[in-house]
Amino acid sequence: MDLLFELYRKLWRRTSLDFQRSLIHEIRWESRLIGITGARGVGKTTLVLQYLKKEFEVSDHSALFASMDHIWFSSHSLLELADQFSKEGGKVLVLDEVHKYPGWSRELKNIYDFYPELKVIFTGSSLLEILNSAADLSRRALMYHLKGMSFREYVNFETGNSFQALTLEEVLQDHEKIANELITKFRPFQFFGDYLKKGYYPFSREFGELYDQQLRSIVNLILEVELPQLRKFDLGYVPKIKQLLSIIADSVPFVPNVSKLSQKIGINRTTLLTYFHYLNESKLTSSLYQSNEGISLLQKPEKLYLENTNLAFALGRNVDIGNLRETFFLNQVSYKHQVTLPEKGDFLIDRSWNIEVGGTGKDLPKPGIERHYVAADGIETGLGSKIPLWLFGFMY
């Protein structure tokens, strides 16, 4: 265990508190079992290390961070670590990438039941593996999901500002005042284009020009390793699914014709609908339905988007601007709100607000229609029911 402490201290010293994701202030850290999920690269490890650095001195042996893919666990069990750590006065055990440890959910359950003096925080990047094991921990763990950076967080990251998140009601009702105040402190379009291309994952600075290649590596890992292992995904279909993701990126907001698509890429209809569901589970895509209630495995989505705009640039060839705008809107708003497809328009938020997304020339809603708005790209400030698209990126 001394080796784990030594590695933890190295990470503690290297961890910066200069920029912190908003989720760090929302988590109820006093809970005994906390799970933090999220796609690879969104910043889960940094977040838990920042929590430890804020709460504990480097020399404090009552806290320990351990990565579950470390070779130490090839000859020691998680229960063994918890038992020894507890006997030596340990209080907070942080386990990174738990999905890489076989049988992790069962051992976490045992730790929770038999070591009540320990608080355990765990992270997991394999969303499918976490979903598989969620039932074992459902009554015990307080779960949180960390998305990639919002546009607001990206601006804070790049500028050192500390702009606060807005509610949907503030964006809809006070957007003129808010936008006018914000543009005195930064120019949105100095950052918006870069955010769409490389601002969602915090590791963009680390990889630079290799950023798209790193995103494709993450996609390959999900398609070639996780889906075959956890969802019996046929490896022979991987090239065709990659082709599908490229088609989604380059299409005008993609309305899947399942019959034609299954013929085009050579996958039968039932299998294709099942794979749509798996891609959505893996956070590679986002499916839009007319209702989010009672969605079945074989239900066809009304529209299909990539999960974020950075994936579109990494996987597409000629990315459609209309698709980008709608992908951005859906990604930013769906974190805290239910988004469905209305009878008319692009998006319906919480069954109450109808939003159309477009460019500067997008027509305003017809007079007299309540709760109908336009989210317009290319404008710094809005007027009335026409709201700058970028401002919806300040909602988390």
C-alpha cells in the first residue's frame, strides 16, 4: 500500500486548482458512497484529485487515491486494500476507473456494508460497464455524471473568468440583459468556433494537433472493445458503424430512414435499431424522440446526432453547419432538461418551450405564439424571442 500512497502524493502535487468543473461544487461529498461516471477524457480523475487537494494535506494518510488499472491490483484485492486502509486509520478512499477491476461492484457493495467508517468515491469511464453493474449499487451509491465542458466552462478555462451557470428561465427571459453584460467581458465568437471543434474535452491542450486522432482512438476503443465485450456487438460491423457515424456528422440534421440505411450499410433493420441504442448508451450519439417515456430497444429515433460537436469534426468529412448548431444546442440543454421533438420546430424543452435553431437569418416565431423561441447562431445579442445560440452554452 506504500506504493499507492507514493503515487497518490505525486498526483496530488501535480494537481492544479486553477480551473475546476462546476460539478465539484454540486456533489454531496459527505455521502458514504459516491460514483462519478463520464466519457473518457472529460476530467473525472482531475475532479476527484482536486477534491482531495482541497480537503486534505499531502501528508494526510486518512485519504488515498488509487487507479484500479495499476499493477498493484494484480496481486491484491480491492477488499484487501479497504481492510488495510481502514485498520491504519483511513477515512476517504478514491478509486479511479473502477471498471478496469473485475468484480468491482460486488466488492464495493461489501466495503459499503462492512466498513461503515470508510467513505468511498469511485469513477468509471466505461458507461456500459457502469450500467451493467448499477443495480448492485443502486440503493447505496449517489451517482453523478460528468459531461464534457460546456461553452461557459470552456470560456472560463481559456480566459480565467468565473462566469456562473444560467438557468433556462434566465436565458429565455433575460437574455438581452445577460448577453449585453457578458460581451463587455469577452467576445463569444472569439471562442465559439474553437469550442465546437476542440473545446468539449479538457485534454485538447495536451494533444494539440493530435486531438482529433485521440478522439478517434476513444471511439475505436468503444466500438472495438467495449461494445463487443459488454453488448455482444459484432466486430464485423465496426467499419459500417464508423461509416454511419461519419454520415451523421455530414448530414443535415439526420433523420434515419432505417430501411434505406440498413440496405446501404448492410445491417438488417433489427440489428441496426439495436446498435442505435448501444451508441446512445455509449454517449457516442444522442437520439431525439417525440417522447422520452417508454422508449423501447427497437424504437426508431426521430433524429440522430453525434453526442457533441467535437466528434463531428473528428469523424466527419464535410460537417454540416445546421447539424453542428443543433448538436450543440441538444448537448448543452439536455444535461439538465428533457428535450424531445415537437410537432413543429426543432426542439421541445420540458414539454413547454419550443425552440428553433438556425443562423442569423432564421425567421422569428409568428406573433402570438407563446413559449416559442429562435436560437440564432452568428449574433452576439438577441431581441425578444430571438436568442443567441452561444448563450445556451451557459446552462451548466
